Amino acid sequence: MNLDFVRVGPERLEQISAFLTAEPWPYHGRPRLSAEQVRASAAEGVYWSDETETFLVLEAGTPAAYLRLFDLDDPTALFDLRIRAARRGQGLGQTCVRWLSAHLFETRPELHRIAANTRVDNHAMRAVLGRCGYVLEAYYRQAWPQEGRLHDCVSYALLRSDWESGTLTPTPFSQEAVR
Ligand SMILES: CC(C)(COP(=O)(O)OP(=O)(O)OC[C@H]1O[C@@H](n2cnc3c(N)ncnc32)[C@H](O)[C@@H]1OP(=O)(O)O)[C@@H](O)C(=O)NCCC(=O)NCCS
């Protein structure tokens, strides 16, 4: 897989817009995006700002995936990953998550954690996170509004210390009473 991770700014707005509007994103709060919505988000600093970096993952010059890294001034950074439908299920998700984890910990020494929230039934994303060393930390009931429904969602995180040492620190949930 020969991939280029290209950090984008306003000069690539049209390319981001083409990628995001070309197909639906069934697990996102807003599954269909219009070019107008993408332009409005860009104007609000959603894709680039002091705390946000956006990348297009290019394969032979064509975008195969989109990565938005945000809340980068917090001790816990977040990300959004979207792979175009034709390239899903072929390992790209894991490649992207491993790449962004290394990129963030290597370029932001103050960052302690990277977290990702996803719909509870997004099995592919959950599998990717688990394979990349992210640990399930939270289950939120009815917390993911989407087209008039409230889905449950889950939160995973990777600790810098685990990333550095290649270990996996479990949560204490299994020892606590749940009621
Ligand atoms: C979620 C997403 C990023 C995963 O990336 P991907 O490239 O499709 O995933 P990978 O090919 O790396 O697969 C990772 C694992 O998930 C498993 N998997 C893939 N699809 C699955 C499914 N529908 N159900 C269960 N497991 C699945 C794969 O078998 C693989 O497991 P393995 O390592 O044992 O083989 C990608 O599918 C995507 O962009 N989906 C739409 C946008 C989205 O939902 N983004 C997440 C928003 S929070």
C-alpha cells in the first residue's frame, strides 16, 4: 500500500468537499454532507485551526481516506476517520489509526491520550481501534443523535505510556460493581 498522508489547508477545500460529499457516512451524526455544509464548516475552522489538523490519505494521487485530528490543545485528542466505501475492509483503517497515533504522540509532546467515540454498532471501527491498542473506556446510552434516533455509543482511548511501551493498560471496570 503506497500512501501519502497530506496535511490540507484552504487550498484543498474543493478536494475535501469532493471526498466528503461523494458518498454517505452511515455512522456519522450527519450521514450526507453538501458542499455548502463543508464550506460553512471550513469557515468555522472545523478542518484547520490551532487545535485541528486534517489529512487526505492519497493513493496514486487519489484520496482514499480522510482524517481529522481535533481538540489538539487538550490532554486528550480526538479524531474522525473516513475511508471511501470501495477501500474499506482492506486494512486501511488500521494503517490510518497507527499512523495518526504515531503522528500525534511524536509531534505533540504534551499530549497524554488519543480518544475516539463511535456508534456502538460500528463493528469495523471498534475492531480497528482494538487492533491498534485502543482500550474501551466508556459506554454512553442514547448519546449519539442521528436522523431522529438516539444510538448508544462507545469511547476508546490510547495512552501515550501504552503506545511507548507497547503495553495495554486495562480499565478497572471488571472489578467494580455495575448497577
Ligand atoms: C470504520 C473504518 C474506518 C474501518 O476501516 P477499514 O479499513 O474498513 O477496516 P480494516 O480493513 O482495517 O479492518 C479492521 C478490522 O475490522 C474488521 N471488520 C471490517 N468490517 C467489519 C464489519 N462490518 N463487522 C465486523 N468487523 C469488521 C476486519 O475484519 C478487520 O479485522 P481483522 O484485523 O481481524 O481482519 C471504515 O470502514 C470507514 O471509514 N467506515 C465509514 C466511516 C466510519 O464509520 N468511520 C468511523 C467514524 S467514528
